[in-house]
Amino acid sequence: MTNNSIAQQLIRAVEEADSSPKLLEAVQNLAAAGLEETVPTLVAALGYNNPGAAVAAVDGLIQIGEPAVQPLLQLIDNFNYGARAWAVRALAGIGDPRGLDTLLDAAKNDFALSVRRAAARGLGTVRWQELPPEEVQTSQQQALAVLMQVCQDSEWVVRYAAVTGLEALAVAVNSTQSALIPSVTEQLEQMANMDLEVAIRARAWMALHQLQVEVGNYPTLQSTLEDVEVPSRGSGRRI
């Protein structure tokens, strides 16, 4: 049986599902196949009123990767909010730089904390090497500026995602514009010492130590670590 015939069989199962459990199972099977031919149906599943199916579709689209990007961007342009939220999560997971503008906007402006969180995490894992060389530095600077802004988000889970995004971005810029690293470490130091949530203080502290391993023993990073207190579980949210 060819990939196309397998895809068509799986797609028919989605189209013929007559209950929520059957739809969920059908989308899960479709996503697990990882076939490019299934992208339109997986993208359509993001708009179904079935969160489980949407989660499975996101996983499948991330697995398929680059061929799913343009259909996802087109879906976002249709302004279906529910589907748009899932599409942002898929784009963040894929990391294709064509989704960068969408991630920048979603991290700053989306009213759903889950979308802002996914976009912030995704800004740290963009595949920068796929951008034209002349665009890399400006794009990374944009990502840094947005992540710094997201570090002030009112929702702690979004700020947590911003910390992970900053850590990943610092590793990326180490090979392109290491002058940005002190800005990252200063922000992480501030969060490690001052954020109200112990989970974020701990994650920022961990990020600083990880960066010391990943990007080398920068004097500014070493001095930053010396100024950071080890987070205490005596206050803030317990995890």
C-alpha cells in the first residue's frame, strides 16, 4: 500500500467519524502517520470542537514540519481564533522562521496565556540558520526584545516560558552576535532574584548555570551568577 493510499484511508476515517471518541482516535492515527499528504486534514482538525484531536493534530504537524508551515500561516490569516491558537502552538514547535512574525505578535498580544506561553517558548527555538544571513541579527534582536517584554507578563506560566526562550536564544546568538548575551543574563538575574514565583526564580537560576556551560565562561555571566541567590522554596508558588 502506497503512502497516498494510506493517507486517504486515514483521512476518510477522520471525515466519517461520528462521535468525539472516534474523531479523536482517527486524528491520532492520522497524526501518527507523519505523512505530508495529511497536512490539510490535520490543519482542519485544529478548528474542530475537540481539544484532544487538536492536540494530536499539533503533534502530527510538528512531526511533519516544513510542509505544514504555509497551510498553518494561511489558517491564522482566516481569523478563526480557536484554530489560530492551536496553529501558533504548531508553528512554535516546528521552528520554521516563516512563522517568526506570528510568534512575535502572539507572544506580546494574544489574550490566551497558553498561546503567549507557546509563542514565547518558540521564539527561543527558531531555526535561525534557515534565514538569509543578512536577516539573522535583526530577527534575533526582535526576538530578544519581545522576550524581555514577555518577562513582565502577568501570568507566571508565560514568564516561565520566556525564561526558557531566553536561555535557548542566548545559545543561538552566541555564534552570531554574542554582544546580546549580557542583556539576557541581566534579565535572568533579575528574575532569579526578584520574581514572585519560586518556580521562575529556580528556572532562571538554572538557565544562568546552563548558559555558563553552553556559551562559555563569560566574565559578565560569572559575575551575574555570583550575584544570584539560590532560590528558596519558602515563598512563592510551590511546585
